[in-house]
Amino acid sequence: MSLYKNKPDRFFSDLLGSDSPLGARVYCAGFESGEWRRDQYAEHVMEWLPDYALAEEELSVNHGNIYVRLKQAAVRVYTSEKYKKRGELGEISIHAICRDFYDTIPISNRVFYKSASNDVVKAFDMVHARVIDGEPVQIWLGESKLWKDRLDAVQDAIKSMRSHLAAGFLKSEKLLLGPQIPKTTPRYDEIMHFFKPQTSLDELLGNAVFPVLVAANSQAVIAAKTGDDEYKSSIKKEVEEILAAVSNAKDLAGLKILVISVPVADKDALLDAFDLKLKGLQS
């Protein structure tokens, strides 16, 4: 059995559920004692750290190596003091949400492209596959943005998508990704088909799902104390703005894009909370 069957307990709520706008989902950290759960969000991201930063064979831990494995995972994320403009918190968030809610598995992690901990990698933020019995294999290529302003975030996500999908870049990235996929990955041959040089980019693009995570400061979160109907109504208006911006990118219209909105109260405070926990493991 794949070690990826094991996952942390669910933390985020699928806030709007069946009432979500078509093509989007909102995942909320929730509230506690009238406050948005910032520290708990950071804690949950830390729970996903090994799943995000360790290869599958490294996930076989025991009481004799668990501390070393956790430190290895933490150091692979970043060690820089200049973390306010880094994107790893968003990357781990999209990893966790897709693993938890959509049963994807990682097939080529960005951290393994780094030659040093603080390297910035120009590639898709997430490369997963969805491997469900009785269903065709699906490649999931994700982009994540953690910004103060949600509309700035989605515009930057669109810019990144266009850059990644340029024929020359995507062809090169496809050739780089293929050798990174472990041969132990479930349905390896079916997944590898999409990364072979003989396979048309059109076939990869036709198969792939492109989750785009937009985590940004939300007036709805700031004003709320609970996840009540008023809060949900305000959040729905915010995600509809994000969807409208994506819809305006006509050159991306043929792609299967899934907008993942993660509203936060204060992006910088969330990064501070995450950095404190990450550096605690590294010391």
C-alpha cells in the first residue's frame, strides 16, 4: 500500500460545499473564540510538512528517525530570514488541500529541484496525479499565490500560468518532470505516458487539471467572528471576483482550471506564525 494513503486529519472546511460557484471551491480555516484560526492554520501546514518535503521512501519513519526526518523536511522548505515574499506556505497549502479533498498524490516535488534550501524554483508549484480505481489517471499541475490582495494574486497566478504553458517552457518542464517520477508510483506507466517526449503537449493539456490557489487577505474574514451565513455570503462574493478575473483570461479558457480560494485575516501574521514553527524544527 502506498504511504500516501496516510494523511493528517482534516482541518479546512469546504465552506460553501454544493453552493460553491462553478469552477471554484473555498477552504476555510474557521474561527475559535471569535478569532480567525491563524495559529491553527500554521500548525496544520506543519502537519503536512513531511508529506510535502520528503520522498515517499523517507516517509517510513519510526521512533529512531522521526526527529531527523522532521528536521530534514523543515530545512528543505527554506531557512531564509527573508520569508515574507516566499511562496512555500501557499505551496504546502495547495498540496494539503489537493491531497486531502481530491485524493491526489505527489509525483514530482519542487523541493527536490533545489540545490540549496533557499533556491527559488521556476516550475509548477504542485505536480500531482489523481489515481482512482476505475477512473483514468489525471495529472494535476498547480499554481499557488499567497498575497495581501486577492485580485493581485489571481492576476499573478494567470501570468505564471501563461509562462508555464508557453510551448517551449512546458516542453522542457515535461522532460524534466518525467525522470523525477518514482517508478513505485501507482499506475506509473500511465502517468509516464504524458511526460514522454513522443506524447503531444496537447494530450497532456487535455488530460490535466490546473488547480489555482489564491490565499489572500479577506474583508469577510476580518469582519467575521463565526462562519455564519453572512460570512459565507461575503466570501461567495469574493470568490466570484476571482472567478471573473480567471474567466477574462480567454487564452486559458480551454483548460480545466479549479480555483481554490483560501481567505485569510492577515497574510503577514500567518507567515510569521508559520515561520516561527518552521524555524523551531530547524534549530
